[in-house]
Amino acid sequence: MTLSQNTSDKPKPLAPVTSTSFAGRLRTYFLAGIVVTAPIAITLWATYWFVTLFDAWLRPIIPPLLDPNRYLPFKVPGIGLIFALVGITVIGALAANLVGRTILNFWDRLLNRTPVVRSVYKGTKQIFETLFSQSGASFRNVGLIEWPRKGIYSLVFVSREVDGGQIGLEPGRPMYAVYISTTPNPTSGYVYFLDVADVRLIDMPVEDAAKLVISMGLVFPEGEGPVKVIPASANIDQDVAQKLLEKPVETKPAQADSDQEAAQKLAAKPAKKKPARKKAARTEATAK
């Protein structure tokens, strides 16, 4: 038997299997209900847990006169959270004036001198100052790099532009500091310093990229059309690069010049005359 010439070697695409039975429709409705109700239930549970956590921490230290649960027949949730927000705001207001800054500086010096606590305190303070500073220092762009090998692209968050001289490389070399996050936990990952040419910046918001990482690639940005590539621009701090390039090179004086100066000093000194021993002996004999 011979196959016909019109027979195609390519396999035909399989049609999706659909179930028209009553049990199949119930299963579809149940899954659709889970998709709708699960996010709402998780959001309500997380909110309730967050509020009750602050209530359990701060309610014992709330003054009895300010606790509304003493005057109402039912418990009011969220009192601890409200007091926490008010307290944080008051501390921030105190830190903005002279008296508050003096107290905070004393507290800062005290913690910095504690052997075990200072490492944790310095790290957390630097992180929060970076995240909540008024300058808005955070992830600026999203990019792609070929990692862990060529041909495999990984999503990275561009932290800032750096000069090569700032990390021990040649000054004037434009580079990016990027953060590669792990999935589904975005708080762990790796920090790399890459050349600008090795990073492909894409037109994707940082929030959408974070969703893509946390969802293990299931949730993609809801945009129209393909994601565009942003031309790389090396916005290196030119002042830093100039300072690194203008560092004076220490030069040692030539050995020949130092030898000549030493010879001139020796020549300028008057020669000391030593008395002749024989002449002194003859004079002594004549005197006798």
C-alpha cells in the first residue's frame, strides 16, 4: 500500500474537549465561583488578620479612658491600628523639629554602639530610608538579561545607574545595578552589576513585572500590543566619573636626583683635620 501524495505529514490540531453534560456544567460553574470568591475571601481575611494583630499588640497599652470598648456593649475592631497610625504620625512630627531630632540622634548613637543590635538596626534603617525617602529612590525600570545562560532571558529590576569606578572597575564604564528576584517570593534574589549594553530595557511598569514574577508567569500585563524595548541611555553621574578620572597619580622622586643632592651636601661640609700622632710624640719627648 502507498500513501497518497496529498496526505500531509503535519499532525492535525486537536479540538478542545468540551463536556455538555450536567456534571460538566456544574464543574465549570464551581470553578468560576472559586475564581470570583477566592480573591475576595483572601483580601477580607488578610485585612482582618492585620487589624486584629495591631489590636492584640497595642490594646493593652491604650489608656482606659481612650478605649471605646469600655463604653460600648460590643468590641470595636481596629482601635489598635488607629492608635498605631496616630503614634507613627506623632513620632514623624517630632523628628521634624530640633527637640525630636536630638532625642532620635541620642537613640541612634545608643543603638549603633550595641554590638549585636547595630548590624540589624543599620541595615533596616538604610532599607526604609531608601524605600520611603522623599527623593523616591526605588526600582526605575524593568529589563531583560540573558541569564543563567545565553538564550534564556530573565526579568530584572534596574535599581540605578552606576559608574564602573564605584565598584572597583575602570572609571567611566557605564553599568546598571539590577536585582533578579526569585519566584514566588520576590524578597529574595540576586544583585548583579552589568554593562548597559547587556541589559535590554522594556516598557513595562514595575508593578506589572512584580505581578508577573509573583504569579510564576501566569499573570501578564493587561496592555495592548507587544511590549516595546526602551533604548539604553547611560545616565551615569558625570561628577563621580570625573572625580574618579582626575585622581592624582603619586610619583616617587627619582633616585638619581636624591643621590646628587646627598653628594652636594657632603661636598659642602668642611673636612675635619686629624692631628698627626708622630708630631705629637716628638713634642712630648722634647718637653721631657
